[in-house]
Amino acid sequence: MSMIEATGVHVRFGDRVVLESVDLAVAEGEFHGVMGPNGAGKTTFFNVLTGRVKPSRGAIRLGGEDVTGLSVHRIAAKGVARSFQIMTLFDEFSASDNVMMGLPEFRARGLDLAHAAAGNRQFAAKASEGLAAVGLAEKADVRAKDLSYGDRRALEIAVALAQEPRVLCLDEPTSGLGSDGVQRLTALVARLKGKLTIVAIEHDMEFLFSLADRISVIHWGQVVARGTPHELQQNEWVRRSNLGRFA
Amino acid sequence: MIAAPTNSPDAARLVTPAMLVLWLVLATVPLWIARVGLYPYLGIEILIWSLYALAFNLVLGTAGLPSFGHGAYFGIGAYAFGLCQFDVVANLWICLAAAAVAAGLAGALVALFISHRRGIYYAFMTIAFGQIFWTLAIKSHRLTGGEDGLLKIRRLPADFGFVSFDLNDNVAFYYFVLIVFAIGIAGLWRLVHSPYGRVIAAIRQSEIRAAHLGYNVWLHKASIFALSAAVSGFAGGLFAMAQLAAFPDVMSLHQSGYVVMMTLVGGGLVSFWGPVVGVFLFLTARDVIGALTNAWMLYFGLLFMAIVLFRPEGIAGAVSAALHQHSLGALRERGNSAMRLLFGGGR
């Protein structure tokens, strides 16, 4: 059974069809890459998977459960975490507090008015663990907005991982990173590979082809090619397109 | 500080050293206020408006939601207190609870309609609902006394069963309000620093991120608005006791604007104490400058404009920077950022 599955997803914004009958099935523990030119509908597809956009037709299943049309927070609570193309963090909070917000234990206390959030050793320990996993242990008390670009990307992933997700959706995680940053991120994601299901939109073909088990190519709102990195390198459509130059 | 990190020692406390100092200073007010040319009733007003402004700042400062019709809930609390003692039971505790519940329910009703919005749309809808409540208060002559207000509200005794305190004297009433204020401030401090308060502060910074972490953004925005309205209504009940009446004026748009001015001038966007500072400054300016010129609001208005333009961290922000050696630039940046989130629609 697939961990996350999209069947016949169709999205229309007014007169414009953005996604047309998109199918995707990602097995548990698989790293599935999504590539395609700008404006192809990749981020919209991510928004459908995570509940931000409701599909006009089609269905989304998470671990076999139909989650089509559920709100963002309900899908997130069921185990779908994501990072954003434009980084979205709680800028005034420290790195540690950002990670703490992602913890399911903290979320379970989201309506608790009677106790102090401060001084909870369990939260603090788990936040420290999360930061250490992405190499930010030394920057726990630094405000998110004061971190470097690369550190903020790593913090986004730490926040997503703190959710203990079943599916991690990464939207252009290497965007804006220098070569060192890409290397660090590649190493980080490689460590996660196989431990959880990952779906990643990416323009960096080296990143994607070195990590992905399978890749789907979206163009004009449709999946035009799908396969392992090796299969895609042989795919005629990909070879003829700009994408083929990098693959 | 509202956005103090969770490892800040004060964030874990129910009563902080700053609160103790404030309460001790306030406890001495009746002893010296007349000697400086002021009067005990001003102290009562400052405490009640401070509680109201702190409640208002749950929405403006903590949640980053621009509510410009909050006077409605203060007024509903005042009317509910009076109507409860006239028509239900003349018991202080029940009538104060009625004030909080009535305003909280009105706030919850409004929250149902506005909590999917933020920024300028949210602001306009709060104004619209505030105007509706204000109009209802003026037009419902039989219930509210219309423009004349609900008169002859009594200061009911504080009855604890084994002992009862008469609150008719302004000094006695001042100490009663001070105790209520102390409890209220500890409760609001805890709320702001609770997991719930942290989620509200997170939602202020990014609704999208909060939703993707599994938090029900709508529910949190609706509940903080209703809570803020309930505490505002409770303060309104105290105000009805103070004034011995309830008037529609406090529900009007310009009076709703006062609490916004108080909060922003004081530094509510960056400091828990900002609204208290703003209320103190506003009401003393009203009396001190107001004794010299009727145009006192002109000067306060200019101060408000200067703060919004050049000192978004407000007075409490500047003081906090000096006391805690925070960077004033960082606080100013936070104030600016909060202003942008308030009126720019946020993320």
C-alpha cells in the first residue's frame, strides 16, 4: 500500500486548468522527486497533497485513508509535514522554540492556558535533539530571523521532522543555497532517506538524481514522465527538454 | 515580554518580580495621590482601563489582529453588570461573571464571522460589529436607557460569606479593584506564556506555518478574540461599578480608538506591560494636560502619530531595552514588523 497517493487530481483556478488527472503513488520509505519547468503546477500539486488547495476532482489518500478536502491542520496532524519554497518560520522565536512548536506533544497542549510553556524539560530535550540532527545545536537560542540562509533551510527541516511525520514534502529545499549549503542539505536528506517517505520538488537535478528512488516530471499540469533516475535519463521527452541537459 | 523565549525564567512564573513591584507601588497610591494634586478615582480608572487594555492586547499584540471595535465588549460588560443586578440578582460575583460571559458570548459571535480574516479586512469587520453593538445600545431604550445610559448601578458589597466589604468608598473600591487587577494580570501573564499563548504568538508570525504544524488557526483566532472580549467585559463590569452607571459612549468608535492608542503608545506590540504604561500616560495626560487646555487630545494624538511613525516599540519597549540591555534596534524592528503584520495581512 502506498503511504501517500494522489488519484486523478484535477485543479482549476477560474478558466485555467492547473493540474489535470495527476496520479502519484509513493511507497513507504520512498524518496520521490518531482521536477518540471516553472509554472508546471508542481507547487500547486504540493498544496493539494497538504490540504492548502482542494482539488476540483480526484482523491488524496494517506496510508490508505481518504484525506481529500481535509483542512491543512488536520492533514498535518495526520502526519504530513512540509517545507516551503519561500521559507516560512516563526521569525521572532528562537530556533529551539520553532522546533518545539512542531512537536506533537506540544501540539496536543495547544489549548492549554493553565501551565507555562517554559521550563518543560521534555520539550526542551526533544527540541535540542531536533536541532542537533540538522547541525544547529549551537544555535538553539538564536532567533530564526537572525540565522543564515542555509541555517534557516536546515531549521525548516528540523521543524518538519519534529512533527514526526509519515510524509515529508520538501518544496525546492536547495533553492537559494550555495554549493556548501547544498552539500550539507544533501547529506542531511540522505540520512533521512528510507526512514520516512519523502516527496521533493527540486530544480537541482544533481540533488534529485543522487537521492530520489523515482522521479515524476510534471509539465502543463500533467505527469509527462515517471521512473527511476536512470529510466528518466533515457526518457525521450526528458532528453529533448531543457531538463534533460541536467539529467 | 510577550515573545520571551520559553527558557526565560519569568515566562515560567505566575508572579514575576516586576508584578510584585507594580502591586506594591499601586498599593500605596491612596496614601499619596491627593498630595500630587490627583484623586483616588483616577487610580480606579487606571486599574480598570489597564485590565481592559491588557485584554485588548491579547488580540492586538499577542495575536497580531487589529480589532478597532473593542469598546463594544467593554460596554456590553458594563450593561450586563447593571442589568444583572437590576433584573437577576444583586450579587457582586454573579454580576461580574455575567459581565464577562455576556461580553465573551458577543465576542464569540463576532469571532465566528471574522476569524478567517486578518489585516485590513479583519480591522474593518471589527469596526462594523462594534458599530452594530453601539447602535443597539443607543436604540434599545428600554433595556439600556438609550443615550442617557443605564443609571443607578450600585457598587455591590464584596461578600465572602463570613465577611462582607462595603465598596462605596473610593479607597475601599480602589483596593478591591487592585486585588482583581493583580489576579487578572497574573492570569493574563500565564495565558500569554502558556502553550496556548505561544501558539497564538506563532499564528501572529505565520498562519500558514502554524496550520502546517497541525494547529487549528481559526479556532485559536476565534478563541483568543472571545477570551479578550470576556476579560474586556469583566473590566466593563468594574467600570459600571466605578461610574455607578453604564453609558453607550464607551462602545463608540472613538472610544474604541482610545484603547488602541493607549496600547500602541505604551508599547503593547513588544511588551506585556505596554498597555498598562499607555493607560497610565493617557489618563494622567487627560487630567494633567486637560486641566491646562481642552485640546489635550491634540497633543496626545501627536504623540500617538510620533510613536507609530518613529517608535513602534512604544514607551515600554524603550524602557525594556534600557533595563534589560536589549538592542533598541531589535525591539524597534519587532515593533515595525508587528505593524506590518497587523495591517499588511500577514502570512
